[in-house]
Amino acid sequence: MILIADCGSTKVDWCVLSEGKVVKQVFTTGMNALLMTEDEMAARIGDELMPGIEGYPIDTVYYYGAGCISEEVCGGVRRAIARHIPDTKKIDVNSDLLAAARALFGTEAGIACIMGTGSNSCYYDGRAIVDNVSPLGYILGDEGSGAVLGKILVGDVLKEQLPKALCEKFLDEYKLTRLDIIRRVYKEPGGNRFLASLSPFLINNIEEPAIKQLVINAFTAFFVRNIQHYEGYKKLNVNFVGSVAYYYADLLREAAEPLGITVGNIIKSPMEGLVEYHAVNG
């Protein structure tokens, strides 16, 4: 049996495949391999995953995760998994970006993008990632992401760049003061997640011209600063995975059109595509 993990910082979606079909699905607390020790990951796997897959003989594991950016990090994940599934023949650990590419394109070539709390992109040749513009995080990059949309929104509210009624509506709806926002962003951990949690205000008020333009500008920046880097980008489908891309799909396509970029498939989560990929490719 095959075990697939789609691991984010918030949650991990684990699916057990038998003969190409999902026979068990388990959700556990998120893990970021860059920020957690091997012991911490092993403890979470043992406590939260293993009781859910007891009795399923796993011989191959495909783990795709946040923070899996180097062989050193990936090695820690492999060892953490192997402590609990020692008889497996193969533990393959890769980045969440490769998960997006395989889920979106299978064995075809294209430009795969993630747009959720953060954003990322790559040119995928149907087998591997061959080019990647560094996302740089929400302070230096992550254009179009939930965190950056939230960052632009609160900046515009606090600098009164949006209509006064919208600024007041935002602060009242989220029960925030200027000092609350400064503290949450600069002094407390998880500033990116806090900012991303504010971005639903945008979609809930998207009929406001100023809000719509803010979102369009953010998506345009994503295309200009990331997608236009890839050779032949106008001839390739640019596909997306992630909650922001999924919920703002119409505006994402609207921002892409004047740049000659073709936005193809947009999915909320990569797991369905990963199941299909590994059912065929092992």
C-alpha cells in the first residue's frame, strides 16, 4: 500500500492507497520540517497518524511538505517516518511545490503555482522542477498570497488609503486597533498567518472598486515578478493550487489576461491530483 502526505504548516492530509484507490484518509496537525526537529516530527506522527493507519501494511511513502527545501531537512523527515513504519521499501520526501506540480500537470509540462497563505511557482517539465523563482516570504515576496493581501489591506487601512467607511468597517469587524495590528505583526509569532486571516475581508467586499483594484494589483505583481521570468510563459498553461487562487479565481484570470498569460486549472488542494498521479506512476 502507498501512503501519501500533503503536509502544510496548519494540517497534514494523509491518504492510504490500495490498487490506486483511497482506502483510508487521516488528518493530523501541521508540520513544517524546516522549523521542527526530527524528534518533534516523529512524536507527532506516532501520536496522531499511526493510530489511524493501524492495520494497513504500508510499503511506500510519498511525503510532500512545507519546509522540505534541502536534503538535510528531507532526511530528517524520512527518519521520523521510518521510526514508525520501519518495513517500508521507500520513503520519498519532496517539497510542497513538487506536490503542486504533480497534482496540476501529472506528467505534462507547465508552470505550477501555489497561492494560499504564501505563494510560489515553478517550471515543471513533466518529471521534475527545472526552474523556480524564489518566493522570498511575505516580507520580501509571496506576491498575491493571503499574507500579502492581508499586509496590503492593513497598510491601506492604517494609512487611510481606502475610503473611510471601509477602514472603519474593517477595524470594527475584526475588533482591531492600530496597536493591536502592530503588536500582532511585529511582536507575536505567526505574523503571516495573522495577516492571511484578514484577507477574507477583501473577498467579502470585492464589489468595492478600491478593494477589487487592490486584489488585481497584487495578482498582477505575482505574474510580473514570478511568471514572466519563465521562458515561453505565454505558450504554457499556468495552473494554481491553494485557497486564495481557488476563491479569487475570476480575478486571478482577469489579472493574467492583459499580460498574455493563460490561467488553466485551479484547485483548492493537491491531494486529489496526487492520488491520481501515484495511482498511475506508483
